[in-house]
Amino acid sequence: MSKLKEVIRLHKEQMSIREISRSLGMDRKTVRKYIHLVDNDPLGLDGLLKLDDPVLERRYTGGNAAYSEKRFQDLSGRLEYIVKELHKTGVTLYLLWEEYKKDYPNGYSYTQFCYHVGQHLKAHHLSYVLTENREGGREIFLDFTGQKLSYVDRDTGEVHQCEVFVASLPASNYGYAIAVPSQTIDDFIYAVNECFKDIGGVPKIIVTDNLKASVIKADRYEPDINHVMDRLAEHYGCVVIPARSLHPKDKALVEDQVRLVYRRVFAVLRNMTFFSLKELNDAIQECMLKHNQRRMQQYTCTREERFLAIDKPKLNTLNPESYQVEYETELTVLENSHVYLGRDKHYYCKQSVCPVWKKSVISLDFSEKV
């Protein structure tokens, strides 16, 4: 439970400001400020206690960064311009803030304006530690974790094991994770579609491990890419470059992201029971939100802040229609003038109706092969 929620709980129990301050190790002025805010909140004490910690934090403190506020959405579109103007002779933050307030009267105060500009500059700042600095929005690394998560079927009590898909944007180290039933092509493509929706764009290069869903035949120089991945790349306007087999350093950043997912998702959810895949994924998304909003020691900012500053502006526009898997196969016409489609386990004649979709799915001018 966050300290803010603890303040609300203790205030509800009618503890004094001095007692709350001593109990939580907080300054009395801070406790008094929070109590004044919650007493005037239309949700009331009980309603505030029901809110999740991140939602409650953003309601009063803005969280790590007030991305949910409309005024931040406005300011985020101006940050590149503000940084560019700061390099001009005689231009100060105060002057830029005055111009900002004239254009957007309901915008941030000068202190908050400086804070967000400062965070944007920190996100662009290169560390003095010897690291590989990558171009924003250029690559995304994809992989699956070795361990699995699970959920329980309420009706049968059956435990369903799920694969966990992990993606990492190397420039900002922004992470994404989702549980899917398997590593098959359909589930892999679904996870990629959901990942692109989450980040709101498409990187120029997709780097995958040598998964069967992505690579038919691994090769150091010319791997044979699955035609489904080729079409996905064509649909989103990017390219697929698999990592070399037996070369984990080619995708070291996603391997590190997997390690962090074990710590900040698997470890947190280890004693919880879920009754649907949606419940499981909701919990994963909440854990990943906290992970991406956690301040990094090396950069003194969060992964989310670096993502918004470095990766987000350079991502390609996301195709509004998710990619749908298409299958091709070569079928031999049998002696009974039918073809057998193994995927549906059904025979089709020249004009057939699919028993599943209840519509015409095949109309063929039969030759020896189709």
C-alpha cells in the first residue's frame, strides 16, 4: 500500500496529523496537505481507498509523470520545440513558460513546466557509462520467457499454462509483456499486434529470436523468414531481421528485459490465482506499467519518460487495421473431385460451404493441382 493510501486510511481512523506523521515518517506539512485534498475530494475516503495505488498517486501527485492529464498531452507536443529554442541566444525557460501560458492559459505552473522540460532533457542525456546508444524508434526486440504463467478454468478447475511474450525497445529500454496460450503463429502475431497498439507505432526493424513462428530455417547470413512474418512486415511497413542462432548477444537487451519481467511480474504474481486469460493479462499490464514508470538509476528518469522522448516521436505510423494471418497451401484434387483442407479437416468440392463459417470459401477451376 502506498504512503498516500496509508495517510487516507489512518485519517479515516481519526488519527491526528502528528500521529500519522510519526507513524509513516512523513513531514507534518505534507500530511496536512494530503488530508486537506482528500477531505475536499468528491469521491470521499471510502471511494479513494478503493482506487489502485497508481491511479491514486496520479490523482494527487501526478505519479512519475502526469501523462494522463490533458495539459501534459499538450505540453508533450511542445517539448521538442522548447528544447530547440533553449539553444538560442538569450532564450530562458521563464520566457518560454510565459509564451506557453499565453497560448495555453490553463497550462502548468512555472515549477511543473520546468520539471517536465527537465525530465525531457534527462531522457535525452547520454550516460557517461560505456553503453551502446541506439537510435530511437529503429528497432524492437521480441522473445518469449522460458517460464510460464497460468490461470484456472472456473468451471472445470483445469490449469492452463500460458507463454509470456516480451518486447523491448532498446533505445529507451521500454518493456511490454502479454500472456498468450502458445507460441504458435496465430498467438505470436496476436501478441505483436497488441504490442504495436500499446506503443502506438511501428519500429523500422523487428528483431526476433529463431522462433518457429518467425523463422523457418535459421542461417547466419540468409535465414528463411516465415512468409507470415514477411506479410506482417509488409502490412506495417517494416522489416524482420532475426538474431543469429547461438548468439544471445544479438538480442541482449530483450534477454535483460526477460530477467526484469521475472522480477517485476512473475515474482509479484507468484501467489495470485487468475480465472481467465484476461484477468492474467490485466495483472501483467499493471505490473509492466509500474516497471516502466520506475525511475532508473543510470538515467535518473523512467523508461516511460525515455520512451516518450526518444522512441515515440520516431516510430512509423501504425496501420489502424491489425494484421490478419493468411494461409497458403497447395492441394491435390482427389479422385472424387474434392480437395482436403487439413486445417479445417474438411473436404471441399468446386463450390463448397465451410461448416464453421457457413459461407462459400472455395470456388475452383480444377486442374491437376490447385
